Amino acid sequence: PLQPRVPKDQIEAAKAVKNPFPATTENIAKGDGLFHGKGTCFVCHGVTGLGDGPAAVGLDPSPRNFVNPEFHRARTDGELLWVMKNGSAGTAMVPVIGSVIDEDEAWLILLYERSLGQGPPGS
């Protein structure tokens, strides 16, 4: 699950891209709304982000588990945005920026996804 999805010749550029939105409660809530609404992320990634959505059945590899803190430590925001723009070869992840959501909405969704991997306070 920690295999990079960005091609080697593009990974440094992707890693350099930073989220322009701060991780405020308001922005995370907006991302939550988009994840569970317009972005339809929950269909594959599950209502709670475990990668167990109704469309995930039979997918190999299974959708990312956004609750896994190891995943979040291994991937930068820029890498995750790259996947949302370009999809992920060899998986069911298709490009969603420009077809389902815009880039600003993607950044907000990423804030929400990151919040899922933080675990309970004090953990």
C-alpha cells in the first residue's frame, strides 16, 4: 500500500507541490463534504476512509486506506494531488480533477483525508 504511484521522472516535482489551504477545522469540514458528496470518493474509499466502499469489492489492488497513518507519512500532498489529476496506473483510480472536482476542491479533500490518518488525540 505504500508503493509510490507517481512516475519516477515526475516524483520530485510532485513532492515539491504544497497544499495552498491550511488544515483548519472549516477546510477539513469542506473536504469532508466533498469526499462524501460531489467528489464521490466514499464510493471506493469508504464512508470512513478505510478503502472499503461499495465499489471496492473485487478491486485489486483495493482502494487506499486513508486511516493508515503510515500511508500519510509516506506520501506528500503533491503526490496525492498528482494521483487525483492523473489517476493511478494498475488500479481503479481514475483522474478526478477536471472531470468530477476542480483542483481547489481536491486540496480540500486531501485535508480531510489527512485528518483520517491522525488517529485519536494523544495517539
